[in-house]
Amino acid sequence: MNTWTRSTYCGKDHCVEVAFTKSSYSSSNNCVEIAHHCHHVHVRDSKNTHGTILQFTPTEWATFTQAIKTGEFDTP
């Protein structure tokens, strides 16, 4: 189930909400959720949904996920 979260950029007459989705690669102990917005990708810990949310541009997120797919962060 997606949870809709109100943006910190809400104004008096306008607001944007984003839905976080749990990664399909998450295990029961190590989970992340992401939310796509037109100008940013938001990432948070699914066990601490009110904690820190990281924010990336779509280009930064694509670069990061590509590096994961190619094994750039794998330990020897």
C-alpha cells in the first residue's frame, strides 16, 4: 500500500503530495521507500517513515541506481 505524504513545500492554497513505494529488493530488515516527484526523487527508511528523507534530482538518482546495477558499490 502506498502512503501519501504532504510536501514540505505546501503553501496556503496549494500542495503537492507524493506516494512512497517500498523497493522490490527490500528484505524484512533492510528496507527503503522511494517517491518520484516531477523534480526530485525522495528516499526514506521504511522503518522510520517520519525520519530523514533524502532528496535527489532524477539525474542523480539514475546515476546512483546505475552504479548499483553495475556493481560499483560491491565489496571485494
